[in-house]
Amino acid sequence: MELDEKIMHKAEVLIEALPYIRRFNRKIIVVKYGGSAMVDEELKRNVIKDVVLLKLVGFKPIIVHGGGKEISTWVGKVGMEPHFVNGLRVTDAPTMEIAEMVLNRVNKGLVQMVQELGVKAVGISGKDGGLLNVEKRMSDGEDIGYVGSIKHVSPKILYDLLEKDFLPIVCPIGYDDKFDTYNINADDAACAIAKEVNAEKLAFLTDVEGVYRDFEDKSSLISELTLDEAEQFIAQGMAGGGMIPKLQNCVDALREGVSRVHILDGRIPHCLLLEIFTNKGIGTAILNSKEERYYYEG
């Protein structure tokens, strides 16, 4: 009796995932979650399902999320006008108050989604356990308010949660040395946390498919980049679509011990699973050495 082709294909997919599950079992993966995938409810549920699956097959995921679009929406709702300088939100005291409320609301919504799928999650901010210590960030010498650069990461609370089998979900709010509250760029927060916990992987969910050799040519997507190649892209200004700051974060993370960084299009359903568990992948993987291959031979 011939087996249904769909059933056989499912078996092949599971077998293809096996070396990746074995390779990354009990390893920490940091997922920076933001962009359009946070706005669309179906995409949001797909991302959370992906992370829950990673947890259940033996990974130790940590989610670091943004919420810039929701913050802008709520700033508008109270009659204020969002203002940005060099891509950074100008955050006065009233805006900071709104940002913290909105980010905590987003945070607990993600916790709820994870819990509904049967995995224990805990939502924290960078304030909890002194996780993220910051200093005021300037933009080309201009004071943009309560926007912080990370000085120090104290990861004990993350290790404690992982040890107790919780999935930590972090919103990027931190304290300075005077215990004033600051908003932090979520990419920066994810990068700093990944470095401090020596994450095996750092995955950025973005609104582009990955890194292109030519941003105008969508067929030029690069599946793998070495650290040296990524640095050349930055130096030559080749990466379009706002990718250079993200690539710099990737390079910094790799230099500090993260093994692999992935840049993925969060608008693609189940992008995390497709990139991490399949031989081809769908985004860009950046490696910390020329010798180390990411993709297994089929």
C-alpha cells in the first residue's frame, strides 16, 4: 500500500530538522521580535508558535520585543505627535510614561499567547533584577530625552527563569544609575542580552527578507555571510533598507561570542522554523568564522 505523499513529505521535513535539533539542543537562542509581525494578529500567533516549538524541542529561547508602532499609535491617541531624530524616538517624560505602559501591555499579551500554547512564560522589563543598566543616549550631540544606551547587562534573572523552565519575554525598558527610566532600542537590547548570555543564535525578525548584494535587486538575497563579509558590507555602505545599523549589531554580537545571527522577514509565516530547521533557509545567516558552515549537507 502506497503512503500518501503529504504524509511522506511531513516525515522528510522532520528528518531534515533532526541535525539542527541535535546541534542546538539546550542552547540559548535570542529572538528579537518587532516590525509588522507584531501588528498582524495571525503573524503574531505564528511567531509565538515558532518560539514555543523551539522551546518544546529543547532550545532555550528568550524573546526581546519592540513595540514602536503601538507606541506611536498611543502617543497619537492622547493628542501628542511622535517625533524622531536620526531614526530614534524623541522621548520626553510624558512619552516615556506612555512607552512604558504600552510596552508592558504588549509584553503581557505575548506572555498570554505563550501560556495559551501550554508553555510557561514570564514577562519582564530591563528593570527587573537590574537586567539592563543604561546611560543617556545622544543623537549627534542632540538630547533626545529618555532614550538609553546599554552600559551593563545583569543576566541572573534570565538564567534563573531558564533554569526553572520558563520562557523569558523582555521589553526594552531600563534604569540609569539614578534609577530614572529609559526607553531602549529593541535591536540593541536583544544584541546586548545575546552577547551577555553567550547565545548560540540571535534572530532578528524584520520587515525585509534579509541582506541583499543589491537592495534594488530582490534576487540578490544572500543566504550566508561570514563576519568579514558583513564588516565589508558595512564599510562600503552596501546594505540598503536601514540594514547597516542592524548589521553592525550582528557584527558586535558575533565579536562577543554569539555563534550565529539570523536576519529574517517576520512577515513570512513561520520564518523562524524555515530558517532554523531547513537546509536552504529563507533569510540571511551570518557566521562567526569562515570555517564554520551553517547549512548541513543534504
